[in-house]
Amino acid sequence: MISEVDLLVLKLSDLEKQASELRVNRDKLNTEAREKADRRDELNKKMAELIAKVKDHQKQRDEENKKVQEFKEKREVVRKNLVEAKKEVDQIKEDEELEPLPKPPIPEKVLRRNLKQLEWKIQTEILPAEEEKRLVQEIATLQEQLEEAEAIRTLRQERNARFSTYEGFKAELNHYHKAVIRTAKSSQRHHHEMTKLFAEIDEIRKDADQWHKDFIETKKTADETHKKFIDVIKGKEKHQKELQKIRQKARVDHFREVKESIEARAEKALQKYKDGKKLSLEEFSMLVERGLV
């Protein structure tokens, strides 16, 4: 029959084995939990970096969109100016079809030179009255021709200026239209990059959430294993105390039994002494130690 002590020793051995297995399993689970947490943190860091890139693209996209709006507003102003300028150009073309702008018969440069020569002649030469009268009349005619030539030149310059303004508005409109298209494409590129990054972030977030879920579950299992380990350790300590009490009691009982045995032998030796019987050396020593002889 197995004694209580042996049962406790077997129980302690089993608890020690359980504690060792639980400790190993707990440490393994904690290591797995840390690895999963590290992986989750890496993904969250990467996600934060991508979010920063998204914000940068968003900022640039918004700036480009603002420029697009500004270019559109400028283009609209130029378009309205172009419409008005075209009306003026069309009116000029229509007027010229009805009454083409004349060309001076004598170039303005020639008229100025001739006029200058006649004026110098009158001022520097002594002429007969009839000759001087003729030259004055000729000067007046030249002045009228020059004024007409200057008026035609001014009209032609105004006409050319209107056409030039019209062509300028056309070029400016084309410039702003291209700027709108170019800037809108740039904005679209930033938006496209944002869309790609959002998709990537979404995948990383799902992955990070799964790693976090796995971490929580693994940590929970590790904590439960640790609790079991603590319970086993407490059970082991309880049984060790019980075994210690039993062994202590056994030692006390053994000491008492030994003492009682010695006392009994001492009384028996004393009785032999009183009866005058021969004592052994051990019996005699026992009586001497107790002061009985």
C-alpha cells in the first residue's frame, strides 16, 4: 500500500512536470505574441508613412485644383474679351468689304519731303508774286494730301492694332486653355496616386488588424497559461507544506518513540539494579546519565 508521503511525492513530481510544461508553453506563447505585436507595429508604421504620402499628394492635388480654377477664371475673362475683339474685327472686315481702306497715291514720306522742300524754297528765295502764290497753293495741297495720308495711316494702325489685340487674345486664351488641361492632368495624377495609396493602406490595415487580433488571442492564451502555471505552483507549494508537516510529525513521533523506548529500558535497568541483577555496560551508563546510581 502506498503511503501518504509517497502519494504526495508522486503528486509533487506530477505538478513539477505540469509547471515545467506550462512555463515552456507560456514563454513560447509570449514570444509569439511579441512577434505578432512587432509585425503589427511594422505594418502600422508603414501605414503611417503611406498616409503621410497621401496627405502630400492631397495637398498638391488641392493646390493644382486651385490653379485650375484660377486658370479657368482667367480663361473666361480672356474669352469674353476675345468675343468683343472678334466683333470689332468682323465689323472692320465688313466695313472694308463695303469701303476698302484707300492707299495714299503719294507715299507720306514723299509728301513730307516735297512739302519741306517747297517751304524751304519760299523761305530762302526771292520769288515773283505769281510764283510764290503758286507755291503756297501747292504747299496747301501737299498739306491736305499729307493730312489725308496721316489719317489713312492712323486708321490702318488702329485696324492693325485691333487685329493684333484679337490675335493676342486668341494666343492668351490658348495659353490658359493649355494651362487648365496641363494642371488638371497633374491634379488627376496626384488623385490617382492617392487612390492607389488608399487601396494599399486598406490592405495593410486589414493585415495589421489581423495581426492585432492574433496578438490579442495569443496574449490571452499566454495569460491563461500563466494563470494555470501560477495555480500549479500554488498547488505544489501547498503539497510541499503538507509533506513538510507530515515529515515533521514523523520526526517528532520518531523522537518520542525513541525517548519512550529509552525510558522503558532505563526503568527496566533500574529494576534489575534494585533486584541485584547484573547490568550490562549500556544499562549501567543509562542509570548513571540519569543519576539513578
